[in-house]
Amino acid sequence: MIINIFSHDRGAGCNRHDKDNFSPLLIAASNGHAATIKTLLAKGANLYDTDKNDKTALFWAAEEDNVEAIMVREGQL
């Protein structure tokens, strides 16, 4: 779903942000969607993006105990 909404093919770009400065990568990380994270990173998502509170995808993955998402971010999956 995230990829469909923000699909690069649709012109929106994988680094687009919502009103809270959440990008698709931040949303995927906060929800533990490891496969989506891998896809977004492959499409050029900014790994260092932050939300309006300066929280990164790694922060969100850790905050939500999404170990698989952290492993993707660290290149272990």
C-alpha cells in the first residue's frame, strides 16, 4: 500500500512527505514492513530522512521493536 501511494512510477517519488514529514520509508520502518523498506531503499529512498521531530527510520524501527526492519536498514537482510 505504501509503495502504491508513493510510487516513483506514479510521479510522487519515494522521498515525498506527508503533513508530519513522514516519508514512505519512515512509515514502513515504524510499521515493521521489512520488504517495503528494502524496496524503497532500492528505489532511492533517503535513509537519513527524519519526521517533524527529527526521528529517523532507524529510530522508528527500534521504538516499535521491529528487529527485522532494523536488520534491513543495517544490511543484514
